[in-house]
Amino acid sequence: MTRISNEIKAQARDLLNFIDASPSPWHAVDSVAKLLNANGFKPLIENQPWQFKKNGRYYVVRDGASIIAFVIGSQALADAGFRIVGAHTDSPGLRLKPKAAFSSQGIAQLGVEVYGGPILATFTDRDLSLAGRVIIRNGDSHVAHHVQFSSSIVRLPNLAIHMNREVNDKGLVLNKQTGLPLIFGFAVDSAEAQTQLSSALAAQLKIETSDIITWDLSVYDTQKGSFWGLNEEFIANSQLDNLASCHAAISALLSNKKPDSTSICALFDHEEVGSESATGASGSFMHDVITRICASTNTSTEDRLRALSNSFFVSADMAHAYHPNHSSSYEPCHYALINQGPVIKTNANQRYSTNAETTARFIQLCNSANVPYQQYAHRSDLGCGSTIGPILAAQLGVASVDVGNPMWAMHSIRESAGVLDHSYMIAVLEALFKS
């Protein structure tokens, strides 16, 4: 195995810090925006005019949880096209309901809704807390503020084995309505429980409780990301799917100072629930940004279509790593191994956008970056997940490939991946932006 240098380990540490600072999609976009601001990117507002300079660096945020950053290339769009990386800011988990707090026998609890497809059992007996955005009054209008409780304020205790004797044989099954409410204290009734929650949010934001209108709050694990393994060759954290891809994409874009092709990094919300939203990949966000780039650079409709034909899109989302305890769950000859390089994901039914031609293009990028690569196909008798790749490829009509780094425990609250793989992904995405 390739030696893990201090530089490679620093990239992994930077990823863990990025995830720790991003316990919700809104925090993730804020973390990305801070990196962009520090590297000379100019923020754009959708309801204001856009004007660009050659090799100018820009970004735009939609509804706080999706962000598209781009660098205007030095060559004409029609000839050079776009180099695009797409990923998603959301992760499966638990979200608070609008009127979440209630009391049961004097125990204060929070009602939650399942977001996407998390492994629910992994949320039990963890040091959980809340993070997201709170909408507060601002005169006759309103404004969103991010909030994060750094300490553990909620918990989902397991039922004792004495009352669930078959848990080790049949697994932990949690009813989504009755088995998931979180404990956060004591309250004589639901009104008091609601007051306690509102007061805690107000104290965090240093506002009056009457200023709070509503919120979008996620449940997150307060345990920080860490290295593990005898030689610290692995990393563990929440939200590796898919903040690891977001971090790799942004890291690659930041190193791309004066590209020939216009380079785009698009990070969308709502992938885990199907992408059908104004901020998801099925929405108009990417189309709108490309249309405005073309308009502001005086690119005609004809040249816009030529540009898209000359473009290449990499959909970056994490991949399933081979688990030695469950070898029967994998397609033979398609074992994706940790720390062996990015995985090219293929599905004949277009759950992934990859085809033979785009596979070859990505392999060439890997070769140019001296990065190993792997190929993955799902077992035919198991349902295959999907990504934003087929969605955006269909919308834009661009050549596309679905790739991702291998990981264990996808959709667990505590996922694992390889230190080397993150460095490999950054390197190959740098090669894409330079191509």
C-alpha cells in the first residue's frame, strides 16, 4: 500500500474538520462558502445581475443548502466546454418535526421524521445533538440563522435486552413513529416541553423565544471525526456520504487557478430523498447557472449547445467497499477495496450515468494523475441505489460518469473510509479541471 505521507494525512484531517463543522446541509454550504471566500471567489445573488471576468471565480447559494461554484475558463465556451463535478450536501438521518416537543409520563421528548434511508439502529445510545437553521422575525420580514448545540442534549436509549430478548438474533427494529422520539429532559406536559425547546434555541441565538418562527433541525452525532487502524489508515465520521465528495470537489476546484475550460463544482441538497426540489439536482439550479454563464459571456444558443457537447461531468458520490464479514453481499470480480482508489460505478439500468466511453475518459484522468481506480457493479438480486449523475446527465445532455470513494457502513451515523482514497479523489478531480 502507498505510504501515507504527512500531506495525505493532512488532507484527511482537513476533511474530518470540514465534516465536524458541518452537522447539517446548511452548515455544509456555509463551510464551503468560507473556503471559497478565503480563496478569492465572489458571491453572486440570484435576483441580481451577473457579470464575469475571464478566469473569474464565483459562487451562488440557493436556499442555504445548495451551492454552485465556478471558474470562468480562458478559452471560448463553445470550444472548451465545461468541466463539472457534482455531489450532495445532505445525508440520511433524523429531522425534527415542526412541533416536536412533547411529554410522556413527565419525560420530555422530541418527535422526529426519518430523512432518507439511515441505519436507524446506529442512532441508539449515541451522544446526539441538534443543528440546522432557525427562521426568526426581522421586522416585517424574516431571516435564517444557523444553530448548533455543541454538547449532547438528546439521546435515543436502547431497550434493555431483558425486554427485547431476540435483539441479537433478529436485529434491532425501531418503529419510525413510536421508537424514535428522543429524550431531552423532564416536563410536566407538552406545553412545558415545547417551551424548553424554544428557550434553548433562543438562548443559543441570543434572541427572544417570541422571535422564533420555525426551523429545519437535524439530529447529529457530537463525536468528532477520527483516524483509526493500526497505522491510522482509516477515518471515521458521520456524513462521509457525501461530504467527503463535496470536500474533494471543492479542494480540487480551489487548486484550479486559471483553467482553459470553465470549471463548475455543484453541491446539491435533497439527493437522499430523490432530488425533486428547487435545491435538488432535479431542480433548475444547474440549468439556471449555466444559462446565466452563457448569457454573461455572450455565448449564443448554438455555442451553448456546442459547449455542452464538449463537456464532461463527474458525479461524485461514495461507493460500497468490500466488507470481509459479508462477502456474499457483493458481485464477484467487483470488490471495491478501501485505499485502492476511486470506484467507477456502473449499472445497466442507468441507476448510474456511467457508460464505456465515459469510463475510458475517467480512467485516462486517473492515469494522468497517477491514481489507481476500481470498477463496481451491484449484485443483480439486490436493489441498486442511484445518484445525481443520471439526473443531471439527462438534463444537460453531457457525457457523464458516476464515481466515488469506497466506504464501510454507508448511511450509518458513524461511517468509515480510507485516508489514501480521499487524496486520490482530490488528485483525479484536479486532473479533470485541468483537462
